[in-house]
Amino acid sequence: MDIPRPGTLPGDEMVAFAAALIDRSGTAPVIEAALAHTTGRPRPLPVRALLTALLCLALDDRPLFLTEATRLLFSQLSPASRQLLAVPGTATTRRAFLAAYRRVRYCFGQILKVADPSALPKNRRLTQDELKTRTKSMTPGQATAARDRLEALANALLEASVAILTDGERAAFDGCTGLDATPVPLFSRGPSKRTGLSASDPDGGWYVREGDHREREDDKGKPLRKLAWALEATIAATARPAGAPPAHPNLAIGLALTRPGQDPGGTGARVLASVAARGHKPGWLGYDRAYTAALPERFHLPARALGYQPVMDYRIDQLGIQANTGGAILVEGTWYCPALPGPLTTATTRLRDHAISRELYDQQITARAAYQLKRKDGPDADGYQRLSCPAAGHHPGLICPLRQASLTPRDGRPKVLQPPQERPRLCRQTAITTAPDVGARYRQDLPYGSPAWHQCYAALRNTIEGLNGYAKDPARQALAQPGRRRVRGIAAQSIFTALLLIAANIRKIRAWRSLTASDQTGITRRARRRRASLRDYRPDG
């Protein structure tokens, strides 16, 4: 699908493009079916028309105001575009504009009713008693079902922008994914302790950059700064393998909004499940320490069950030995021999305490490799894996007195100096079986601190953080500017965020294609900028 260039006002080509994206998402018929009724007057404004108008605003880097959507639909579109969207009539007077605005507001309100998981009243700063009185009755099951509908709607919209990639661009994606949560500030003040009044958008929460993004005080009771009343958007983005040349644009492919710090692991797992359900390949998965601290059954195990391979970082209190099974010890995500020397076990802790240099740390991380257990089989469909002792087998990489076959030849291989006094299963058997839930929170396939880990983690984290900043560009989508998204509530903000991410994806695809030739599979590299050249000094003759 060709992407039209943005203009001063959305022309027929841009409107047709936006309408095609909405059609490709399949959201409008689903919403219309949910709103269908057999009595009363038919709704004059189709859902498809309003979603298309809002997407046109997002693609044109304009605020997502319902007044702007009204002006676009009833005053700025050409007759051909209005016919395409089935928009009834025009608004040439102020009275006609207000009547059209009421239809737009009603239509958007009906869209939100289909998938609003919030029972809280909006647009008023209420006392706690008033807030409790005006809160609608909603069971947890109803709220969960509405949340699932809302996330399905947002991800269907987002997938429509990804679907315009060519077969070659989609095939180049190998499954590398970045996952992160970023604040989406709300057009609302937070609740006031002094007056006792609630926020005008009570669906939000206080967001802080430290910890799990929801604690307003540290462990000493000191207030944390950088507070914002916001929702938290969990976004999954495509990425490329570390060191590989760019072969596809990195796009947002998954989205969910929650209160800051509310079950980040479960929210991340839902986003990844949606991504996988839409046919995107799983691969390396990079995320920050907030997800490392999640409950394994809420995040790490579901992510592995979907086929993702975590690449993570640890807090200082999570370093060193993290789990053990059959005598093997899990040190910073990798299974090692129980005779791993203490200085190698504590290398990362001592580096963060500035007790050793980076050069010595790199040497000790490299030295860990000789003690790493060897994969013998698996993991199988249930996640069980067979691992063998590094001193066992025909070509042992470690000399151990408990393994007679490893003692010769003496060729400079590392030697176990202090074997376990009581031989565990790992030292008595040729291999042990590790269960998927043992050390699940910390396990990762790349040795932590190794060059391969650094390259992969940096590539995935930089990609998702770059996408967050890209979508928050104040001159473009301006996701961090709440004044451009003024309808309150998590349902409205989820739809707005999805539309803005669609616009960011389209902008990325447009930029990507402008850098690639239509008859080439690789990226056309730009010439290096050089201040001077020897050619300028070549004498004549």
C-alpha cells in the first residue's frame, strides 16, 4: 500500500488511505455490531467515519480533539471523501456545527461504552463520598472482559499499520522484540490531599521514574520527584539483531494501558500474547528491571511459553547466586558448576561497588564460561532441559577431580580447586533435568555481562526507548502532551494512543522507504559527510 504525503489538510488520497487502514483493522464492524439495536432512530454518523477522521488528525500531526474531527468531517472534506465515509451533510453555520459536534461526541461516547473497563466518573473533581456514590456497578469479571475488548481494539488498530509492510519487509523481522512501559500523561490534575478531591480523570495514577513507577516515597519516607498523573502504556516493538544491518523499520506492534505500576508483568504478558496471536515471530525479548522483578508466573513463564528468549538486567540485590537444582547454581541467569570460584560469582556485585575495574570484570565474566553447564537436550515442549557437567563428556572444558576422565591431558584448562565435599546429582550423573519454573524469574540464554549479552540487550533496549521518544516528539505525535488528548478515561486514551502509534509507524515506514530503492533489498547507505577531500588538492595536468 502506498503511503500518501501529509498535506496542509487531509486530501482525498489521505482520507482514502486512513479509511483503508480502519477497514483493514476490522474494528468498525465489530463496534457497529455491538451498538446495533432494533428500536430508536439510527445513528447518523458511522463509527468508521469518526475513526477515520481521528486517524487523519493523527497522521497530520494535529491534536486529537473531537471539535477538530467535527470540523474535518463536516467542513473540510471534499464531497468525494464525505461520500466515501458516508458523512451526512455539511456544517456551514455555527448552529449546524454544534449539532454535528453533538453527533460526533455521541458516536465517540458509544465507541467507548463498548470497551470501557472503568466504572469511575470522569470530568469532575469529587469528594470521596461523591466518587463512591457515582461509581457504576461493575463486577471484576465485567471489568476484565471490557479490558480485553479494549486491548483487542487498540491492537487491531495498531496491526493495521504493520500490515502495510511488504512481504520482504515482514520476512526480514526475525522476532527480536523490545518491551517497555512509558507514561502517558493525562489532561487532569491528580487528587488533592489538602482538599480531599479526586482527580478529574480518576483512571490514572501517580507516575514516578524510580522503582515500579507507582511509589510516591522512597524507603526512607522521602517524597520522590518527577511525579505525573498519568496512565502507563506498555509497548512492544520490533527490533533487529545486534550487529545486523537494518532490514526493516522498527515498529510498535503491541499496546496496553494501565495505571502506573499495576501488574507490569501481567500487562507485558498480555501484550506479548496479542503480538504472538497476530502471527509475529517470537525471538530475543529485551526488557528493563521492572519486568525482572515481576512474578514468574505472571510474566517470565508466559513469555517463554510464547517462544520468547529473555534478555534482562538485574538490581544489585538480585546478583550472584539466584537459584539451584541438583547441585547446579544459577548465577545471573546462567547455570554453572557448584565449584564456580567465589570471585567469579560476585564479579558483577564488586563491579557495581567499584571494587574492581571494568577490565578485570570482563576477564572474570569470560572465565565463567569454563564452568557453564552444557546443554545436552531440550528444552522440550514442557520447558524441561537436560544439562551436563562441564567436566563430563569426550571433550571436557574443565578439569575436575570428581571426573577422572577430565584429568588428562593437562592442557591449560581451568581446574576445580574446591570440589563439593558431598557430591550432588550433577557430580554423580552424566546430566540433570532442570524444570522450567526453577529460577524462572532470572534465567536467560545469554551469559550475563558477556559481549553477546551487552550487544543484544543494548540493541533491544535502545530500540524500544527510541520508539518511545519518537512517539513523544512534540512536533509530531506528541504522546507526552496531554493537552492534545483531552477526552478523559482509559478507554479514550487507549484509542488515542493506538492512533498516535499508528501515525508513528506510518512515519517510520515512510522514512524507511525513502532510504531504500524500490529494486533493492538492502538499505541505501547515505554518503558520509566529509569536510575535505584529497581530490580537491589534486594538481592540474
